[in-house]
Amino acid sequence: MKNLLFVSIITFLLQSCAPLATIGMVSLGAASKEKGIGTTLNDNVIKTKISNLIFKLDKNLIRDTKIFVNNGSVLITGKVKKPSEKIEFTKLSWSVRGVNEVNNELQITDTSSIKNIARDIASLGEIRARIMSDKVVNSINFSIDVVNDTAYISGVASSKEEMLIVKNHASSARFVKEVYNYIIINDDER
């Protein structure tokens, strides 16, 4: 059934716009050699869903950013004006089914004071170090952002206990005054 659907899509593309379909087939073929056609298609679906969610939030946000997906691992690069926009990218990415990691490398162009930035970087490093050194926590499943002494944690926990451990690590960081928890428990249907 999957092969029939795939052949139907390819046939449609070839009939409707041959030059674009040929370019698409070459890139799809190159990508599918490394990770398989199924994984390539899944990654493209994830990327499209994230892009659509961001576009619905604010169509101007998508302009200066890029989203890459590889085996369910999302990398976001580019720039946004406000810290809240960076956090929203992470939150929306985790909401898409099939995402198993989010690396948000967006740069914030409208920065607050140097003192706040330094404290946020110190808190972020402290939280990441605690999570990475904790043997109960699978650190790759979580994203952390600290903006103006507020920690934002998101990701997928294997249990409620793991989620609480990550939340406690975030709230015990030296400069963190507040923690927003967007962690999803693995048995949630998303």
C-alpha cells in the first residue's frame, strides 16, 4: 500500500511539473540512500508541520530561520528578535509527533542587559551540567532555555519521576527565579 501511494505521488509530480519533480527526485534519492525513503519522508513531514505551526503563529518569524530534521532530530537556526519567540519555536517543535530531539540555536537580536545575558548563560550551563550528570535522566530528550532568570524546559520524559527530576534541576539553578515546564510524558498521545 505504501509503495502504491509513493508511486502515485511520483507519477503526479512527474506529470504536473517535470523539471521540479526531477530536481525533487534527485534530492530525495540522494537523501534516501543515507537514511531510507521512509525516514526521509517522515523528516520532511515533521519539518513541514513545524514550519506551518510557526507560520500560523507569526508569518514573519519563518523568514530569518531555518529548520533541519534528521531522523526526528530538529535543528533550528537563524535569528529572532525576542527571547519569547525562541522559546515558542522549541515548544512548537516538541508538539509535532515524531520529534525526539530539539536543538534550538536561534540567535536573539534584541538582547537585554549584558548582566542578564551572563546570568542566563550561567544558569543554562548549570542546568545542563546537572541534567547530563544525572544517571536517571536521558539528557538528549530535553531542551532548556533561560531568559531573564526564567527557565523553560521542554521535551519528552519517560516517566513523571524523570520530569520532576529535570524540573528540580532547573529550579535549583543559582539565578533561576521561575521555571516553565513544557515536558511531555512519553505515554502521552501526541
